[in-house]
Amino acid sequence: MGRVSKYPPEFREQAVALVLDGNRSAREVARELGINHETLRNWVIKVRRDRAAGPAALSSDERLELARLRRKVAELEVEKEILKKAAVFFAKDSR
């Protein structure tokens, strides 16, 4: 799982809006806000990618959550199979 951002989501959204809605570069906005220009550039790229995918598509955060949940389901399925085998083993043993 990724590192937690030290910037609140509202700040990120406003910073990206300054770049996308204004006629200013990411470097200029980043300098004004006191953040790394590459960080802001990554935020802008992510938002552009999410917007291009359309409203019905999953956002980047939703894709990450989906991947995490799929890993968890796979882990739980393995655990369930182990428990089934243990139940069969102990049922044979008690007869």
C-alpha cells in the first residue's frame, strides 16, 4: 500500500485546479504553494487520467482499493481451503 500523503485532499484538489483551470504551469504553481513541482505534476497527471477515463471508470484510488480487496479475497480463500482440509482430517481421526 502507498505512503500516506502529508497534503490534505482539499489542498491537492485546489492545487491541481490552479494548474488545469488557470494558464499557469505546474512549476509556477508549485513554487507559489511551496511544494515540489514533480509532486504537483504527478497529481495533475492522475487527475487528467481519471477525467479521460470518463465518469463510469474507476479512479486511481478505487483501482488501488480493488486490488487490495482482491488480494484479501484470495488470502481468505486459501485460509478457507486449509480449514476445510483440517475439518476433513479431524473428522476422519475421530471415527
